[in-house]
Amino acid sequence: MATALRHTRTGWWLEEATAALGEIEPAPPLDGGAKADVLVVGAGYLGMWTAWHLKDLEPEADILVVDRGLAGHGPSGRNGGFVSTLWDDLPILRDRVGDVRAVDVCRASERAVHGIGTWCETQGVDAWYHAAGTVQVATSEAQVGDWDEVVEACGDVGAVDEAVALSREEVAARCSSPAFLGGMLLRIAANVQPARLALGLRAKAIEAGVRLHERTPVRRLSREGTAATAGGEVRSGAAVLAVNSATAGFAGFRNALAVASSHMVVTEPVPDVLETIGWTGGENIHDCRTLLHYFRTTRDGRIALGWGGGQMGFGGRHDGRLDVDRNAARHAVAALRRFFPQLQGREITHAWGGPIDVSPTHLPIFGSRGRVHYGFGFTGNGVGPTYLGGEILARLALDRRDEITGLAVVEPERKLFPPEPFRFAGGTAIRTALVRRDDANDNGADPDPMTTAVAALPRKLGLRLPR
């Protein structure tokens, strides 16, 4: 008898990590007022990497981290676990800041990929870190050659090895699917079990002396670094805002990002299928849809696939429909079975999802407003860039300016989304058109003229939406 699909907001990664590591005693909520050298709001990857790097730079500093929920139970514990560089954003970076500064950002993002692996090894955290490239594939004729801009840009800046075009046969040598028509290899990448990394980072930060209070939502955060919580007021010399999509709920950031959702499914262990299709190197794979499918294997031989075509969020509100979207899960299941027909008769056991913070430029954004230092806009690609972001924000909080704080993702030229309700209404219409266009292409058809026109609007407005 088939097992019913288990659909939750937290997902399989956290179930697996909790079973392996044991139940974790939540940190107590903050009761009353507090003071700290640095207050970090948010205990996901960005907040905890910031706390970790702060302790590395200033071991005696008093670092207080608060989170409205449980550390690692938001986007950091439920994402795809792709540890990526920013080389695929090189064309955007070149347009915005020129070749030299663009390459500096990409090289820094490389160091972040390696830095996570080194951290896991030296700290003894088994987060399933596996170094493997990322393969971008075309799954329709319309997508073939979509990678040319990135390959050419890397060649132009003398980084020809970072992005290499692959023939259909070369893609099949890494992972064989009747849907894959060619692609591109991004050389430097890795993957992790994201919940194990998040919970391991939580544990190691506490060991290093970081104070953590969970279930402590921040209602307001002033430019002076003072936070208002249900328990009282927190005063700090500097504050860091690291709350992913919830950033849109804080004054000063409401038009700086959009909120959308992404959803994943995972199979039962299928090591025989992986052998049959030759997907034994552990590469990350994603297609060329604008609202992409992204997929990977796990240590125990599963295939996990996500889809970035969920619903739009309204402002900074956290809506349950962003967490559990059955239509998005059904789409992900259908895509998984289309790509890998060998899964016929095999179970897909879990589905989950949640909101992501969408940058208007497709690049993460870091900066300062008074004593508050912030990072957001990872657009679903934050595992690697949050490590770099932690390095940046730790230095900003300590007022240490160097080549890391001078990177072009720090205080970039400002680009804003329209205000609500126009952002929600327009974003929903555009995302619907993007899905229709991609679905038409997957079926070998041309999208209708209205769909084409609406799907083209973001580029005309200077916005870079997901992939």
C-alpha cells in the first residue's frame, strides 16, 4: 500500500536532522530588557553566521541573537541545500559595477562555498557537505542556449573554467534524462543537508558564547539599534537585521524586496534509480525556467526537487498559504516524474515549502541604516552567500572596513519594487504569466501574445526575477 504524502511547513530535512541529532531543547524566550554589544535579529544562516564571525573577530564581545521562532526552522532548515557561488550572476554584476568589482564578488562567493566545507570539517558538524558542480539544463527547445550569456561573460573576464557549456551527451554522462537537451556546468558548488547545517551552526555558536533567545519576536528596531520585544527593550551598540522575507515587515525595507514561495518534494530512497541514470556524482541540477525546478540527491539515495513557482506574499505578512501550497507540491511531483520516468511506482514521501526574499536585482543586498546593519534578497540562493553575508555584517557591526565590506553587494545602487498592493497584484500576474510561458515551452508550444507581453514586463522595468 502506498504511503500518503506527508506535507508540512518544515519538511523532511528537519525530520531527518532531528531523528539523527535528537530533540533540541529550545532556548528560552527573552524575559525583560537586555543589553548587548551586538544584537542579531534572526537565527537562520545569515544571523548565526554573523554571530559566529563576530565571535571569531571579537571573542569577548557580548552577542545576543533573538528569533521569533526556532533557530533553523525557517528558510535555513527547509531550502534545497545548494551551496552556490554568484558566477551565474556575473552578467548582472558586470552591468551594474563593471568587470573588476564583479569578479571580486564572484571570487568572494567561491571562498564562501569552500569556507562552509572547512567549517563543517574543523567543527565536526556532519552537514553532509559534498563538493560537486552545478549543472544547469535545458528541458525544452526554448531553453537551449539560455546559459550562453553566463559562459560568454566568464570568458570575457578570464574565468573561462567557471562556466562551461555542455552538450546533451555531456549532460547525460552526469545525469541521464529524456528531458535534458544540453546545459552548462558551474564548476564550484557543493550541497549540504540544510537543517543539519542550521542546527549545527546553532550549537557551535552557543558553544562559542553567543546568547540565544528563541520565540522572541522583535516588534520594532530603531536606527539606534534598540529593539522592542514582548518581554522588554533590548539596547545594543549595533544591531543586525537578518530575517529573510520578514525584512519586508520592518520600516525602511517595505519596497526593497518582494516575498514569494518555493516548495520541495522528496522521494523514498532510490539508489537503484540513481545508478540507472548515472547520477552518482552528487551534482546540483536546475533547469532554465524563470521559476525554476531545482533538484539534487541525498546521502541516503533520495531525489529532492523544488519549484520556485509558488504564490506571492503581501508585504511582510507571513501567510500559511506560502508554507503549505498543495498546487505547488503537485507541480513539483509532476516535474520530478517527467524528468525521471524511472520513478514510476516509487513513492514521493514528503512535501514542504515556505517564503523566500526576492531581490529586485537577483543579487543579495547588504548595508547599514544608522546602527542597524542588514542583509536580504537571497532569492532562494542563500546557503553560500549567507556565509559571505555573515562576514560582511560582522565587520559592519564592529565598524571594521576592509575588502570584504567594500564588495559591490554592500550598499549597492538602490532598486525598489512598487508599493503594496501594486507589488502583490502585479507580481501575481507576472508570476502567473511566467508559469504559463514556461509550461507552454515545456509542451513544445508558443505562449500566447498576452502571456509573452506580461512575462516580459520585469526586464522592461529593470527587474531581475528568479531564476
